[in-house]
Amino acid sequence: MRLTSDFFVSALVRRCFSENAYASIVSKGALEAGAIYIVVDRRDGCFDLYGPAPQSAFEGATPGSRLFEVLLTFADKDDVDRRLASERRMDPDVWIVEIEDREGRVFWDVVET
């Protein structure tokens, strides 16, 4: 069974704080199954964006787990905002979590590309 989006986001935010990073929920989406996007602010003017991994990445993954893929790396804020606006046009029920971390940690599983 997969965790609901609101529960997952809550756990992600708590994990960030426990690792001395700051996290905030920028946008709340559908409680049960809204897609989750993670923005990492590296505090040097560069941002990374992670989104839900494609279904093909789940082969061998733990049942119910969530995986993310890199969408943008070392991008500027405008590029991240444009990409998120595009995602919101396709699905307005997305969650956006922003993490401030100089090390650029995402705190969850990312698929290798």
C-alpha cells in the first residue's frame, strides 16, 4: 500500500528538519494521490527540481515506495518556476515542497538516469 501524498510530504518535511535543513510546503495538492515535486534551493542561486519517476523506474522497488527523478539541476529560479507552471497546467493537484540545503540533498530516493 502506498502512503498518501499528505503523509509522505509531512514525513519528508520532518526528515529535512531532523537533518538540519529547512523545508516548506509551497503548494498543497490532492491529499490522497497528488503528484509531489521537490525544489532544492542550494542557497547559492542554483536550484534543483525533482518530480515523480516514471512507472518504468519502479521495477524491483519496494511496494508502495515513491521514487523521484531529476528534472532540472543547477537551474535558476525562473527555469524552475516555468517547469512547475507547466506541470500545474497538466495537473493542478500537485504538491510542491521546497528544501533549503547548501549540500543539495533531496532526502528521498532518486532514480539513476
